[in-house]
Amino acid sequence: MEVLEVARRITRHPIPAVTAAKRPGDPATLVASSEKIRGELGWQPRLSRLEAIVESAWTWKQRFPLGYGQENEGTRSSKARKQSN
């Protein structure tokens, strides 16, 4: 629920959700952590706070509503901008 609440706050959209009983095999809780990769490989995430991660994703989605490799109405890809200069 934490991710959903943060996403609702950042996007200012209601984002519907369905709450249902746990299914057989569902974990009691889910935890996302980068501790193992930090320790084993020395990797550092560019963003670590949930709010910053959701905000970055939302900003990207607004800029590129059709996704990767898609020319979006009102925008041009960096490749197209470079070719026209």
C-alpha cells in the first residue's frame, strides 16, 4: 500500500486498487532492498527514496506517454533533434 499511496500523491490521480484475500504462496510482506548488490558489487542507486523513484518515473511517463522508441505527439526524439540541427 505504501507504493500505491506515494504514486497517488505524486501523480495526483486516484489510482484504483482492489484488495483481495492472499492467495496460496503469496508472501506475508514484500521488501525491496538494494543492500545485497551494494555490498557485493559496490553499486549505488541513483535514486533511493520511494518518492524520488515514483516522481522520476511519473515525469518520464508524462514526457513519453507512448513509451520507449515511440515518437510522441508534440515531442521529438533526441536523434530527430540532432538530425535537424
